[in-house]
Amino acid sequence: MNTFATDHDDTTVIERHIHSGAVCCDPAWEEAYKRFESPEEEIEKFIKRLRLMGFENRPRDIRVAELFCGRGGGLVALTRLGFTNIEGVDLSETLLLQNQTGATLHLADCRDLPFEDASVDAVIIHGGLHHLPTLPEDLDQVLSEIHRVLCDEGTFHAVEPWLTPFLRFVHAVIEVPAVRKFYAKGDALAVMIQHERETYEQWLNQPAAIRKLLGKYFKSGMNRTAWGKIIYTGVKDKFASEIPAS
């Protein structure tokens, strides 16, 4: 676990576990991401998700790590729910630098998490797994790392795109030029998909492999697909430690 540098200011700590220059995120995608919804809209969405996944019933001092945390909307949502021991991980330094959460932030690869074994109580992902470049190998590695860092009875929570009938409809609608012209959010979504199409479609086309890997490492609690999303909550399966990642 190597940390190359740490930046401090009044609100943000970024621990760099990889060299900043080694990270290159698509600026067009990041710009579209900012247009897709306002920070406040995103935070309210995340609060609703966290409540749905049972976080209101968790002790507020548990250690929570959000992976692919981006500009920090999910971390703000946790703070507003009263959680006090939160950390974020992302590959994009540009997005991490937009955080104003006061949380400890890690510039790191989620396939090599910067946490000790069995040191985290809950891991959350709001839409980051579908950016992984290679499936199922990268997903296996990320889930293996999450399993490693979770405490016994630790929980994993994820919300990701899922190819439901509703999402097929959305895809069709945002291909219509007139819709994109007059519906800014639809245009932003279309740009995001355009710039992540390879990994996005790779993710959507492998539901069986994804479910199999989730079952490899976690005992499923919530496993719901609706409105173009899968909402998943699982408890660490202690026997999975005997099975190496692919």
C-alpha cells in the first residue's frame, strides 16, 4: 500500500496511492456527468438509495468506504444521514478535487484498494462497476478486494445500470435528435454513453456473469432490478476467502 503524496486543506484530504500523471479520465464524459444532474439532485438521489438499502438503521460511527466516489455526492449523502467515518476512492483526480466533504479521499484503483484486511464495515458503489475495462476479470478482482477489506459481517452495496425494458426505452428515446435538442439531461446521458459505450455495453450484456460473481463473494440481501438499475446489498461470505480471484 504505497502513498505517494497527501494534500491537506481546510476541507479535503487526498491520499495518492497511484501517480496523478498515470490517471487519464475522459474530460468529455466528466463534463456530461456534471450536466446530467445538479450536485443537489445527485445527493438527494443517493440519500433515497441509502435509505432503501437500510443505512438509516446502521450505527453512525461505522467505517464506510465509497468506491468510484467521483465529486462526492454519495459522501455528502452519508454525512447528511449522520455518518462520521467515511472515505472515498476514485481514479479521477479531477473529480476528487471537486469534493467538499471533509472525508478522507484516496486516488487509487479499486482493483487494488488502499485499506487493510477486514478494516471496513460497509462498501458502497453508485454506478462505477460498469466502467471497468474488462469483464468478468476486473469485476472479479474488485469484488475480491471488497471482500478482503470488509470486516466479518461487513456489507457491500451497489447500484448499477441494468438492461430492463425501461432502459431499452431510454436508449431508444435519446437517439432521437429532437429529444436531445430539447431535453438537456437526455443529451448529457447520450454523451456519457457515447464516451463509455464499450464498457457500458459490455456490462449490460453480461448479467449472468455479474450475478455469479456477486454470489461468489456475498450472501445476497437485496437483489432488485427495476427502472434500468440493479440495486444490490450483500453480506460478506466468510467462505469466499478460500476461493481466489480469477
